[in-house]
Amino acid sequence: MRKILLLVLVLAVIGAGVAYRMWTAKPEIAASKAADVSVPATQLYKAFVADEAAAGARYNDKVVQVSGHVREIHKEGGRTSVSLETGDPLGAVVCEFNADEAPELTNSDTVAIKGFCAGYNLDVLLQRCSVVK
């Protein structure tokens, strides 16, 4: 009985350590990854507008490098979102940056950004982005 209790206690401590490590782990940003695909922002947006399912299968959950002109920069709650021009006034490629990765950009800059594609909801969303230098 004592050995079983000791085994359960050891497993509980190991489980708690794993859970703590997972809880405190920072999400991986795109800067440390090679791009799976490189595409202009206009082409990425048009692919999702034309066939969302096919574009989702091709781009979602992959590191995508986009290039284009900055339309708008929005800062809120420690996060920075950079919207890239797509030629459609109602849609953009939105690139989200963590606070420590926020770029120094201005409107109409030409930039290359890579991030994890999170899909399409009127805008194409890239998360955990970094500027490609």
C-alpha cells in the first residue's frame, strides 16, 4: 500500500511539473521558422476570397511569408496589428505581433512579414508574426 501511495505521489509531482511547464511556455513565433510558402499579400487574399476551403488547405497552420504595402497599424493591449493592402477596400491581410516583436513601421511602407496563417474571416489573419529583414 505504501509503495502505491509513493508511486501516485511521484506521478502527481511529475504531472504537475509538466503542466506548469506547458502553462508557462511562450508560443513559438514565426521568426524562428522557415517560411513554408512565400506570396504577395494581394495573391493570398484573392486565394481565400476565390475558394476559402482550398486556400485554407494550402495555407492554414503553415508559416506564410507575405509581402506588400502597409495599409494600417493598430496597437491595442500590448499587441500590434499591421494590415497589408490587398486591392480590396473591405479586406486585408492582418499580421498580429506580440508586444516584444512589434515592428517600427509606418503606413505605406513596403514590408515582408512571416507568420502562422490562422484562416480567413473577411481578412486573412497571420499570427505570431515577425518582420523579415
